[in-house]
Amino acid sequence: MTTIKVLWQKHKTTIAYLFFGGVTTIINLVTFDIMATYWQWNYQIATVIAWVITVLAAYLTNKVWVFGSHYTTIVAFIKELTSFFFFRGVTLIMELGIMYIGVSLLHGNLLLIKVIDNVIVIAANYLFSKWYIFKKVD
């Protein structure tokens, strides 16, 4: 049991990120699929709306359970929130580009391209969160 505890302590941020990343990915894919497939909305519009919903869920889960961010002032909160949305905006641009190339140019399957897109975006979001947004201040 101590081996599991040691592994958890060493990798808890990554494990929590993968778990909650999975949850937010499901939110993103389901929201996107409903809008793009069932409601027949333009895939770029569905991507942006799914992004907004997902980013709100991701901020809360990343802040509380993944990175355990505890700001002490309103200024720190605003800086963290702004930074989170800025870097998620960067990956939204990546996402829109991937979707455009995969769907409009290559005529790929909408949901398959969205899944591939999510894998790339999740990796980028993790790096931005770990290195810039929720970094530990010593």
C-alpha cells in the first residue's frame, strides 16, 4: 500500500488532471456532438460554444482538485482567471485550426477529428496550466 501512496504523491497532479480532463473532454464532445450532429449547427460555432462550457468546468476542476490553487487576494484571483482564459483561448485557436483542416480541407469524420483535436488540446492545456497558470509560487 505504501507504493501506491508514494506513486499518488508523486503523480497526483497528473492523475487528477487526466481524470478531470477526461470529464471535461466528455462534456466537450457531448456538447459539440449535440450541437453539430443533432441540431445541425455549423461545426465551428459548435466548437466555440462547447469550448466556453468546457473551459468553465475546467477552470473549477483544475483550480480546486488538480492544482489546488489558493489565491489570497482578488487581484491574484483575477490574474489567475485571466491567465487561464488567455491560454485556453490560445488552444481554442489551435482547436479551430485543427477542425478546419480536418473537416473542411480533408473532409474527415466530424467526431473523429474532434477527438483527435481534443487529445492535442488537452496536452497543450496541461502544459500551460502547469507551467504558467497554476504554477507554485515559492
